[in-house]
Amino acid sequence: MKNLIQAFENDADVQRLRDLYFYKTIPEIFGISRSELAHSSFLAWLFNTSTNEFGEEPLRLLFELCGQSSPEEITNCKVETEKSV
């Protein structure tokens, strides 16, 4: 059992994961890492072609990532977060 634990501790992938999770992210520092509204607001900003500094590129990349061709006209796209019903 000791050898298995030691092999696990010395595994390169385990060490990379520890390095990755050792540091706090900015959302964790601000205490919003589990905040759905913060994530929704960020995504709405990112995909609103008129309000971010990147224009339509993030939205085009999202379509590409999903295996879809992006529509010709997405320059006036507006993304809204949750709505109350």
C-alpha cells in the first residue's frame, strides 16, 4: 500500500494537477467562483459583439467549437442573462 501511495504522489500528472490547483483563481479570490450570475454576466459580455473589445470573434469561435458555421451577420448580436418570469 505504501508503494502505491508513493507512486501516486510521484506521478507527473498528479504533480501537474497539484500545481494547477495550488493557486487561487481571480474568481476564487473575490469569492465568486461558484456564482452563476457572475459567470452569466461574463459570458454575456464576451458574446455581445457591440460591448466587448473583441467584436464578433468570440462568438465565431464558439460556433466553430460547436462544429457549426457562423451566420453571416452576427455583428448586432445581443446576449441577455437570465430573465425573471
